[in-house]
Amino acid sequence: MKATPTIWTGRVLTALFALFILGASVTPKLLGMPVAEETMNQLGWPPGYAFGIGILELVCLVLYLYPRTNILGAILFMGVFGGAMATQIRTGNPLFSHQLFSIYLGLFMWGGLWLRDPQVRAMFPLRR
């Protein structure tokens, strides 16, 4: 299959999403960085949950990046994002910068998948 500009744009969005998730979320949690535990503590999570959530995010990311399981990975990521959004709402953080950030990530993730995968475009066509 010839890679069109649409597919390349989807690949770039997917790569940016993956790098962001790895760098800003998964790596600090898996390496036990103090910032991960401090952030989880500020959000009301007991100590020790960061590592497990980091593993969950890494599994979702691998599923999302693998072509045969990309839709499953995206759906599971939306579950993780829903939990993150619920946590932000519960703690009373600002709406546009914190509570809706999971929605922004989800749109970015699905946008990359929609652009790079013709089967996803067929399931969710744009209509006039």
C-alpha cells in the first residue's frame, strides 16, 4: 500500500502521541521518579499505585501501536483517560487545562489512528 500524505500525517500524530505518553507519563511511573508519586499523592491516590498505572499505560500503548490491535489499544486508552478525567474532576482541578486534558489526548490519539488506518476511516467516515 502506498503511503499517502494522510497516512504520513497519521503516523506523525501517532508518533507524537506515543512519545508524549512515554515521556510524560509511562517513564516517570516505571522508573519510580519522585514526581510521579508526588503527583499521584496530590490527586489523592495512595502510595504505590504509580507503577501499576504505568504498566497499564505501557500495555495500552503497545496495543495501540501494533496494527492488529490498534483499535483495542485506543479503546483501552480511553478507559484510562476516563479514569484520569474522573480523578481531575474529583479533585476540583481547572476545567480546560486539567479536566478536559484526557479528551484532548483522546482526540489526538484517535485522529492519528483515523488518518493512518484506512479501516478506521471506513468505520468512521466523514460525511457532508
